[in-house]
Amino acid sequence: MEVSLRLTDYQTHLRIRQKSDQNEVWDPVRKKYVLLSSEELVRQLLIQFLLVEKKSRLTALSVERQILVFGQRRRYDLMIHDHRGQPNVLIEVKAPEVAITQHTLDQIARYNLAFDVSWLIVSNGIQTFCMQLDQTNGSIQFLDVIPDFSAE
């Protein structure tokens, strides 16, 4: 089940500048301009969605932090932390030209081994999937909306 989400609605919230023949976008989480790749655009639009629509606290978000998965260094794309600062929602972002496949779902599931969160989101800006994991019985439920995590 896919989430109906038009991330392009949040483009007006982005701060973009041109520097040295490259476009950069302001990342409010990292508090700096970063290169505006197609994947970064999706990440920044998703951040704006979380801030504007879901009223997430900026301090509850973290971007591109290093983790260890099976002894290998990886970086997750985006995380929403709960009010205690604990990981709550793991988010994987792809460029629009990268299809969301089983490989993508397997990737975020592997990354979640480092956190064991109950919520996963995957988006390429065109397709977005939100999954709730039940660790008790190992089930995955695909949702048609992204819940409000600000109260958690």
C-alpha cells in the first residue's frame, strides 16, 4: 500500500542557492547548505513535509549518521527521534529515477537491525511507503498515511 504524498508541494519551503556552478539547498537539520542532488531534493522535501504537515520538531530529526550493519559502515538517510531522543522512525530516501524495489525494502530492514524501530518510511519522491513493524509477531503493515510522530 502506497502513501499518497505530493512532496513537490513543499518546494516553496526550500532555500536554494547557486555556488560554483552547482545548486545547493539549505538543510535545516544539519544547519548548512549541501549539494542539491536529486536524492537530496527528495530528502529536503520530506524534511519540509515532516516539519510543516506533521509538526515534527527540528531537534527530533537527524540526517546521514553513520551506523554499523554486519560490521560494515553505512549511513542512514533520515531518522525521527522520540521525545527522549531515542530512534523512532527510520527513513530511506532514493532519487526519483531510482525505483522502490524489494532491494530498497531489504536495505532499510538491514539498517533497522541497528535500531529496531517500529516505523520505516521509504520514498523516492514519486512513491512513498510507510511501514509499521510489530516486533512481537514479526509482521509488517503497510499504511496509506504517514502518522504524526511528534507526540511520540
